[in-house]
Amino acid sequence: MSPGFASEIDVTVVSAQGAVCAVDIRPRSRPAVIRLVAGKDVAVLRDVLPRLFALCARAHQLACACAIRAARDEPLDGVRQRECHVALIREWIGELLRGLHVAGLLSADGGALRDLMRLLAACGGDGRDDVGRQLGPALERVGISISQGIALPGSALARSLNAVEAMATMAPAPAWLLSPEDDEDVVTALFAHGEAFAGAPDLGGVVPETGAWSRQSLARARLAGHGPEPSTSDPGAPGPSAAMRMKARIREIALLSAWLAGGDHDEGPVADMVRSFRRSAGRGAAAVECARGRLYHAIELGPRGEIVAFEFLAPTEWNFHRQGPLARALGGMGIHGPQGRRSVEALVQSLDPCVGFQLRFRESAHAWDVTLWEYHGHNRGGGAEQGVSQGDHGVPGDRSAQSCWTGGAEILFRCCHPGDACGRRAAWNRCDTGCRLVHDLCEKRHDRAALWSVPMLRRPSASGHVGGRDAH
């Protein structure tokens, strides 16, 4: 979902004594679509969206079309629905393959990958043409078994996966999953808060993960008969490693390719793949699963059918939120030399950002040298952003820090004691009274300096440079 203008995510990782002690994720700049389409007929969106979103353009077009139909209270006929499913799945497989290639896992099979992409573009998806039957062999040439959903042993893809798996050194982080059961809450927040929510979304202070691994985890829970609560499923359970996310994408490529070649497309291959929501006359929204996760569109139409309001929420906003899956996974992660830095890059790539990213590393003499911004999210009650408040960590022995806490997202403290990171949740900094932030000890009784919070964002100095004391 790459916008047509220059934009990238900036990730700064600060380490102390060989472990990550701070993560600063500066999100991409989002295109203000409403400025381009306000007051115009909805037909203009058919031209605007593909230009703004070079990746996952079909998913954006489908989400927008479904939202418009919901606003107009118009159903999607069966034939059109099947056509949309096939087009979406073709793009979905292509984007999953593109992500693996960008991450370097398919680079050794470039020629075979180009042939596979051409085959996908030509595939009618009716299960009766020769193109559909060629998908299995074409996937095998890039190292994917369509029947088993794994990287073929001995393939370049399998070797690359083994290398990623070998560098996993992070402590387990809690995992929350974005579920279709969250759709109503997300749509409500989009209409209520617009860009303030879409730019930094959360659900009750939690920022869940979305994507192939999330979808498959939810599907396994449903099959087991104990579906998790949306967004807050077992927050103590460990999240995935970079290799686990990559393997989930490979399984999904095989699953979707088998569906595409099968020919029965009345139902999508993924539960709740496309959903529409009618809020009132002229107000509609849609949720669409795509390669990087769940995509949302919301639109409001005026009495003449003109566009009054429009907002979108892409998967990248969840996965690269300052308090999201990446920030949680990096907390306490060991970084030792070039391999440690490569493991951080693999973790970023495993979440498959829809735009480019800059990854920077800095060292600090001590974990408590870092000055923080504490992000409080948007104000659900008033619809305006609360912004950030300042909080300075003290020195060892000082078990508290001043912070103006006015509600919003909770920040998780986890132990990252160098060489002995237990990775356990230490405390929530939900303030009871006043503006005092208490730092409890972790279960291993490590000192307060070993506690890590999500996010730990270093305060810019007056000159615009990041403050804090860096080791040189």
C-alpha cells in the first residue's frame, strides 16, 4: 500500500549493554485523500486510488467500492463478487511474493519469480484453464510446495528461512491479534475520529498485529473451538519470530494459490475476507483482508452523492505503530554486532511495510540515560489528539518518574536485563491518581534500570537532534 509520493518509516533502535533499551518508530506520512476528492463524485476515487497506492491497489479499490455500496445500501451481485475475489487473490499472492523477494528470501530465484508473476497476471481463476493448472509447478520453481504450504527442503528459499531462523535472539513479547470481531470498533473510531485514529490506531490502548501470521493464529483458534477475544487474546503469550511470520506468508501463498486454481470462488479462502457496514444513510465502511493485513475504508456521501468524508486505515498503521508489534518485539532484544543488526532488519521485513524504511542504530551508555516521550494516543471522548507528554527516567534506585498521564494507551514495561532477559511483563503504568508513574520490579527482581517500555521515544533537543547521551 505504497502511496504515490515519497514516504518511508523511520526506525531508530537504541541499545545499552548489548540489549535494546529504546525504540523510536516515526510513521510514514499518509496521503490526505479527502483533500483530493472532497465535494466530488465517487467516480473520482476510481482514478485517484490506484495513483496513490501502487501496492494493493485492487484491495483499496474493492474496499472503497464496498464502502460506497454500503453507504448507498446497494448489494454486490454474485458474479461481481466472484470477479472481485479472484482479482483480490491474484494481487494478494503477488504482494506476498514481492514481500519475500524484497526481504531477500527469493532473490536467488528471480527468473522463476518473474515467470510466476506473469502467470498470476494471466490466471483467470476458473480452475479449468491451463494457466491455473500451472500454478503448482511454478510455485515449486521458486521453492514453495502448494500442497504442503512450506519451503521445499534444499531450495534457496528454505536456506534463506533457516538463516533468518538462526538469528532469532529476541525475548518473547506479548501478542495481540486484529480480528474481524474488531471491525465494528474500528469503523466506529474511523467515523468518530478520522485521521486522528487512522494515523495511530489502537483498541482500548492495545495495538494488535495484522497479517498472515495473525490470520492463521485466529483460524487455528476457531478450529480449536476457543476463539480468542479480539485484540486482547492471551496478552502473556509470546509473539512470533521473524521466521514464523515469513513461514506464515509462505503457507498463505500456497493456500491462496490452491484456491485460485480450484475454480470454486463463491466463498473467499479466508474467513470474513470482505465485509461491509452501513452506519446510516450516506455513511458506509468496508473491511478487506489483503497481503499485509486488514484494510479499512470509510466514506460519507452528501445528498447529491458527493464525497463529504473519506478515510482509510492500512495494515502498516497497526504493525508499525509506535506501540505496536514491532516496538513490542524489539524490546529487550539482544543486539551483538552485525548479526544482531541483521536480525533487527529481518524483524522489520517480516512485518512487510507497505513503504520503504530507514533503520538506524544508536548506543547509550546506560538504559536510564534515555529521555522519553510517552505516547498517549488520541482522546476517544473528544475526538482530538492528546499528543505526547514528557517523562524522564531517573537513575538506579529512583523507583519513580514524573509523567503527566491523562489516559489513553497503556505502556508495557518488560525486563531486558543484559544477558539474562526474562522478557516478562513487569508493570502497567496506568496512573491511579495524580501524575506519578511507578516502575515495579519484574518477577526476577531485576533492578529498575532493566525495565523497558513501549515506546521509549527520545526527546528531540532544541536543535532538532535526538537528545540523550549516545556512546561513541
